[in-house]
Amino acid sequence: MKGWSRRKPRRRAWCCSFAIPPSSPELTSISKSPHKAQPFPKSSVSVPNSPQSAKSGFPIVGRIDPRRILSPGRVSPIDSDPTPSVSQLRSPSFRAPSPPPVADAAALDVKLKLRGKNGGSMVMEVDSEVLEANSEVFAGLIADCKRGGGGATMEVENLGVFSDTIELMFEDDDCITKKLINVGVFRSIDILEVSAGIMFTKGVRCCLKYLEAVPWTEEEEEKLRSLFTRFEFDDATTRDILGRLYLHDSIDFRPNVAQQLVRSITTSEDANARTEMKSLVKGLLCKSSVYEKNHLDLSKEDLFTVCDSCLSSLISLFEEASDTMRPERLITKDTSKPLIERISRQVDNINWLLEIMLDGQVAEDFVDVWARQEKLLKMHDVTSPMIRYELSRVSAILFVAMGTRKLQCPLEARSGLLQAWFGPMLLDFGWLQRCKKGLDMKALEEAMGQTLLTLPLKQQYVLFMEWFRHFSRHGTECPNMGKAFQIWWRRSFLRSSEAVESR
């Protein structure tokens, strides 16, 4: 690793000094322990309400032999309140399966005083050579303090994380990685931040290597993303992590991603997979999605490109159903699935695309497109009712959208749609009732009436009379638009006659 730098420098109230502890019987007896010092008892100084402490993953356990609390130097609390002695606590920090060889007491020549910003404090007695060799920041501080002497306190964000990081300086790369695995990703990100702050190169390298190799939760990903906005790291592993956090490819990669997803769904042969993926992709693309859509935004042109493909396939299928397919195309027709199933699949695709258009408020042009489907209208007249009703499923979505005010389009578009597809809807309504496929028939009846009422009264007259004649012959096989018919009657005759009398 070549090095790193802070992206946004942040001043910290670090005043640190180091003093050589006086020789004492206590120091002599402890330093001759046959075990290397283990992590200090953070339980006596940690901040209970700290979110970092809650996620640390270091359990606090019972008392142990006092000889196991030494190392990399001695640690003792300096809180004003009475606290348990070091020999009564076991560190909730890193713990090796068996204690390594003991450090020489003479090497513990630096007293490092730590105070947490949220409370708590401790003293660590450590080897200055280890600190100087592992941290450029400590190397400079130790040099200054040795020249000046005296004692002072270093203020840190989190005592537990900071002391864990110091302990790692006394381990090799393999041991550091094992300990990071034990504490998990969340705590490792905290250790990476401290390591970067004190320029602990080995710690940064091991943390980055571990984090790159494991999955992250969304919370961990956001925490890591935030860290990378404040620090810059120069390492190949860092590029791999950034590759998981950000899309660095050229802009040419972006535009067609959503179109490729949509096209893959509309050409899928598996019904269950198609249903699952439609729900997933629609959730990603919808305007209310919680996801950023910078790279998944689907343009109007992309939607209509896929939609035109589905319409072309639907026309071909209806040509096959009505025996109007050209001879040269009979050779290439798909016979792997029943014709009814293939037609239904294309209609499902069109309706799904239409829902995305409605959510994005770009469905207005589709009204004109659907109103101009002259081939489908002609084949509707000669195709079996059990097949042709599928076309009215598309018309139904448009009628409901306009009747419920989700789709606003000019009078010409509304008029063209009703003139083209109102009659076929009357013929297919009975089949739609038997094969709803998710349609709310009551909502459809209400929406059809409301849509008719948006036309001029003369056009309403033609369409309502057509409905009345059809309803009188077929009854429940026809949509019940009696409520809208009454409104039209009142507007056309009662209010008109009142206007004439007032003149």
C-alpha cells in the first residue's frame, strides 16, 4: 500500500504525551508474568449507549487469572469512580486461543492515556518501538513527547475501537485477519477508520483485504461508503471495494440496462419467472422506488421500442389465429406453446409495459398507438371470442386509467380510442367477466361510463345508444353503465330544455 489521505481533514482534540513509568515492586511482579499481556478490560471504560459498542461483537465475560491481562502493555482505568481492578475483568476485545510469549516489562516504556468523547478513560502501557514502527502519527507524537516530557490525555471517538486497533499493531497479518473475522464487518469498518486516522498501514491493508472478500449488509455498505468519502486509500484492494460501491464504467454501459431487463422479461418463456421478474423490475423503475434510478431509468423511447416489438408479435399471433398469416411466415411460426397461451403472454407484456408508462406519466402516446391498430381491429371481427377478448384487456387498462384520472390525453385521442375499441369491448365483456385475470369489473364498468362522459354530447349520444341496444339484447354479458347513462340523459335533455326555457 502506497498511502492514503483524508478527503475531508477533520481536526481532533488529540493531545497525547508519554511518560516512562517509575519502577516499582508492582511493575516488577506483573512484568515477570509467564504470559504475554492480553487486551485490557474495556468493560470498565466503554460507553454503554454507544452504537459502536453495541455492534462490536466483543462479549464481556467473567474474571480470569490476573496474569492474562498484560499486553501489549498494561492497561488500567483512570475514571474518578471506583472501578473493578484489572485482575477482575476479562477484555471484551480480541482474544487468541492461547497466550503468546510475554513482552519484556522494560519495553513498556510509554504510558498512553485515552479518554473517550462520550465518557470513560483508560491508560495503556505499551512499547513505543511498536507504535513508532506501525504508525506515522504515533511516531511523530512519541518523538515530541519524549523531548517535552510530562503527561497528557488523548481524546478518541471510541475507546474500545481505538484500543482494539492498538492491539493489532502487536500481531502479524494472519492474526489480524483472524481477529477481524471474529469481530465481523461492522467493527472492522470502525477499525479501518481508526487505522487510517493514525496511519497504521498494516491495519488498513488487512481491513481492506478482509472487507473486500466478504458480503455486506445494506447498513454496512452505507457505513463503508461514508468512510470512503472521508478517506482516500491507494491500493488495488481499494479499487475492488470501490468497484462494488460505485459504477465506474464508461457512460456507454448505462443507457440500455433497463431496456435489456425489460426485453428479457417480455421474451421469457417461463411464466413463473416472468411474473417474479416483472414485479421486481417494476418496483425498481417506479417513481416511488426507494432505489436510486440513475442507472436504471427507462426512457420513453426504450419503452415504446419494446412495446412495438410486443405489438408486432401480437399481430403475428392473431394472423395465425384468424388464418390470415402469409404462407412464407407459416414455416417460422412457433408451435411450442398453445396459441391462446402465446397471445395471453404478449397481452400481459403490453399491459405490464403500459403500467410502467402510467407510473412514469408517458402513456398518452400509447392511446394513439392502440387506437390505430387497424389490423388487430379487422382480425378481431373474424377471430374466436375465446381469443379476441385478450385485445379488450389492453383497452380495459386504458379505460380504467382515463376514468380514474390517472391518464390525461387530448379529446382526439380519447375519441379515437372509444370509436375504435368501445364496440369490441361490448362484445368481449362477457369473456372478460369469466376470465378476469386481475381486472376489477366493477371499476371497469364505472371507468367506461366516466370516459364516455368526457366526450362532446353528440359523440356521447352515438356511443350510449350503441351501449343501450347491446345491453338490451345481452344483459349481464354487457357492462352496466346505467349511472353514466342517467348523467348523459340529464345533461342532454333536462338541462338543455331548461336552458331553452330560460332564453
